[in-house]
Amino acid sequence: MSRRPIVILTALDLEYQAIRDRLTDPHLHRHRQGTRFETGRLGAGRCRVVLGHVGKGNGSAAVLAERAIAEFSPAALLFVGVAGALHSHLALGDVVVATHVYAFHGSTSEDDGLKGRPRVWETSHAADQIARHLARTRSWAGPPPGDGPIPTVHFGPIAAGEVVLNSTMSAQARWLRKHYNDALAIEMEGAGVAQAGHLNRSLPVVVIRAISDRADGTKEVTDRENWQTRAVFNAAAFAAALADELATDDRLDDQQTMRSSTMPGTNQNIARGNARVGVQAGIVYGGIRLVPGEQPAPASMADALADLRTQLRQAQSAGQMDNATYTAAQTELSVADNAVAADTPDSRNTLILALKRLRGLVADVADLTAKLAIVIALAQGLS
């Protein structure tokens, strides 16, 4: 089983709540820039999930997907929600799993019209295979609400742009038929999320959409008939089952570990005389922070937490944090203390999450942030 969580992102509050309702004991995680995530477990507790709300549009989705990836280092990322159907064989409530995501707004305007400049991201083979197997077994679909049939799962391209399409005759509809006629559905966030996954060394990203309207001028009617709620239920059910499967597939985690740890080539130390080597590596992904005179990692996690508690008191006394932040930080330290005492695989995950939440709380205190980076690394070594 992967030691890392699955990140699930949504654009609408209705979609967010459908996933949150499936989480056991969700906990708030505050990002230092203000974004709020919730962490919890799905079902029987096998799969750790980070849930986030990104709002509408590919730009916002890309930024907050990148933020979630950097904060939680997930094994995979799912984007879950509703979409409009672009083909008549898709029924309302059906689930579409993207094999490709098209960013369809790119074009060049010339005298004889617009010329498409498409961008496309393909779902990873391993994640696609897991999703297809899940769809074939139909084990994901519990009893549907009402008297409706079990929805069909379709695999194919999804078009992601910046418009809500509600016409088959508009210029946008004609453009899609001409240049993206294999797209099964249209939505507004998948391209941003897919781009974020691509830029993070091909993190597996799966876009899951359920059909809530037909993008044909009848959206108001289908919304009144509650199809958006029904579609959200189906998308959330498939996403929850897929997240559980992805979390138990160690190969995805192994591939991510290999990508993040491999350093091609040989590094030759050319320092001479009194020169000191700060960092010697092949290719370094992400930032490096060098702190002069930084102390080595503490001998034990208990020592590290005790030291953090002391530094917290000093920072509070020095006016570097307010009383509310100090109280919240002490609460996270208590969670970490209990996790260390329990010393189980689950408690170690709880320890890491508590430390990351603590890091978000004290982000304005540079010394504490630097100390926490060391302690989090120590905690990850225990997992």
C-alpha cells in the first residue's frame, strides 16, 4: 500500500461535499498561503485522502493542484465533478474517465478564420488500466439513488476550456465538432490539473466527470430535474473506489519514488583546499534552503517534539505569533506526541500530517519553519 495520500480536487461545493461525506474523521489542513484542505480516510480506512476545492476554471485548478502536490507529495491526483455531454450515446448520470484532456481554446486568428493550436495530456497507462478494471468489475457502483439504472463508465477524451457550453449551434459548439470531435464531454478545469501533474514528473492524474447535462440548451431543465446532484453522486462513488485501488497499488508509489530519487550521471567533487561543499547532486528538483550553522537532526522524535515545544514558547513570548496560533500549534504538537507514543503505521502518518499542519501555522517564523523541515524529514524516515 502506498504510504502517500491520494489528492482529490473539485470545482463545485456540491462536488466537494459528495467526497467529504465519504471521509472518516476529516481534519482541517491550513496551507501557509491560506488554502484549506481536509485530510481523512475513505471507507474502512485503507486510503488516505487530501480533499481540496479549487473553484471554476483551468487557471485556478492548475495553481491549487500544484499547491496540493507540493504540500502533500501524493501518489496520485484525481479531479472529480460534472460535465456536459458532447455525444448522444452518453446518458445523464454516466461517468466519463478521461483518457486524454484537451485544452481547446488555443488557436491562431488568421484572415480565413481560427486555426487550432491544441494541447493535450494523456492519462498515465497504469492509472488508466486500474480505472478500466474497476469499471469492468462494476464493484464501484453501489445502489443508485432512486430507481435509476447503474451508470455506465465511458473512457475517452474530455475537452477543457473556459466556457459553460449550452448549445449545439453556437460558434463554440461548431469549433468543438470540427477540431475535437472525439471528445466525450466538456468541462472547465481538467486541462489545468493535467498540466500540473505533467510538470510534476508525470504524477498520475485522472479526471473523472459524470454527465449532468447535454450541452444542448437544456441545462436549466436538467438542473431542475436534479441531474447535477445525481451525477455528482456517481462521480464521487467511482472516484472513491478508484482512490482506494490506487492507494493499494504499490507500483504507482514505487514509480514515483524512482522518479524522485534517481540522479543520473556521476558527481565529481572538485572542491580544493579550504573550500566547503554545501550541496553535491546530479539534478535537484525543488528548492534548496541552506541555513548557516544549522544543527543536525535530533537524536529521536521525542527529543525533536520537545525542542519544538520549547521554540514555540519562545516564539510566542517574543511576539512572533498570536495566542490563537500558539494554541493551535500546541494542539498539533499534542497530536504528534500521541502519534509517537502509539508507534503504528497509521500513527506515523498522523504524525507527518500533524507536523505539516504545524508548519502551515508557523510559516511566518523562519527558525521554526527550518526546524520543522528537519523534523518532518525525520518523521518520513520512520514511515
